[in-house]
Amino acid sequence: MRYEVPQFSEVETKIVGPFSLKQFGYLLVGGGLFYVLLKTLNLLLALLFGVPIAALAVALTFLKINGQPFATVLRNGFQFVLRPKFYIWKKELPKIKTVTYGEEEQ
């Protein structure tokens, strides 16, 4: 009996156009927050708060760092900052005594 082995299991399924469900959600939430800010605040405040939100949404959707999605990089960065650090003590090796030979006396 032959079984089909799935190929490209790391590629997310495209749900809405060229976007996966996660990417579409990032754009939808970022665009929605930007729209709400534009409708509730004056233009200057809406742009002041909305542009970073929109930039974060676009970065979460499209940006990859070293082949990792930006969401993964951001989560790992927060975990690194918030979690306690675990240091391992390494015993120092004994220093090697070096012998230097002086110049020959004449």
C-alpha cells in the first residue's frame, strides 16, 4: 500500500487572496484600529497613534527576519526580556605557566 507524504508542510494555506488567515487577521486588526482612531480622534492624534499601529500590522504580515516571521521574532524577544536568565557556572581551567628563555649572555 502506498501513502502520500505531504510536501511543503511549513507553508501556510492561503485563505484570502495571497494571504494566510493569520496574515489577513493582522491586516484586518491593524486597519480596523487605524480606522477607529481616524473616526474618534482628530487627524493629528489619529496619525500619531495610528501610523505605528499600521506599521506593526504590516510588519507582522510581511516581514521575515532570518526566515522567521516577525511575530515569532517579537515573541522571542519579549520572552528573552521577561523570563529569568539561567547562567551556568564554568570552572576556569588552570592557567598554563609559560616559560620564556632570556637572551644568551656573552
